[in-house]
Amino acid sequence: MLTARRPPGPEFISALVAATWLDARHAVSVVWLLIGHPGPRHPRQTRSGIEAELLALAGAMGLAPAAEQMPDIGDRLHFDGRVVALDYGHRFYSLHLPRPRISWREHVTRGGPGCVALGLDPLPRGAGSEAVAPYLSRPGADTRVLFGAITARTRQQPTAPTALPLP
């Protein structure tokens, strides 16, 4: 597991790319969330600087390389109506995810297992499902992709106040 670090701020997080899918190929279905960065967007950004920020993000969430046992990083997925957000360890900000499919949302809100994968190598914007398998299975991915098991916490609906009898 990586050393806990201070998570990146919203400027870096807003540039991240995320893909979600439900893997139902095995006896137990698993929801996945792949997070990456598309690469430098302006002259001040470098690949090494981006990687340092991604490692800080991984450390803040408690992720580990594939070669290690996958850590349970807790209830970091939050649902509030149609919004799905990932608590990545920042005091004030969370990462809002693109709208996952209904089957993905239902699986995780029913307590089904989930996994977050954070790629250290560039992940192009708009990378669809056809790009995910090659990205995760390429040579060296066991040290360049960091993982953690996640669960969801749904916002409790406020309960109506109990009516008290009038005197």
C-alpha cells in the first residue's frame, strides 16, 4: 500500500478521466471505476508531475499495486439522487463521476462488490469499454495501475418529523 499523502485539489481532479462498468463475467459481479489522466494539457504540466499527483491521490485513498493484496478502502462512493461521487480523501471536494449505467448503480447500492483502479499512464478522454481491457492488461500494468475495493454510502432521506399531539 502507498503512503498516505495529501490529495490533489479540484484543478487537478477536474482534468481526470473516469470510466465505469459492471463485470458480470464471473460468479460474483463486480462494479469497476477506472480513473486516469489524459496527459499534459498545458506547458506547465509534465508527465512526472501528473504521476506525482496521481500517486498522491492513490495514497490518499489507500490504493495498492496489483502485486499486493487489494485493500478495502471503504464506503467512498456516495449517491445523492442522480449524482455519484467518489470521496478521494479531500476535506472539501469529491470527484463526480459520469453517469454510470443503472445496473452499475443498482449493484453497488445493494452492497455488491466494487473496485476502483487508478492508472498512472495516460488514459485518453472518451476511452470506452474497448480501451479499458487493453489498458488494464498491458505489460507492466501490475505496477502502473493501483487498486482498492470500494463500497457505497447512500444519503439517507430525511424522515418526516413525528407529529406531537396538541395539548
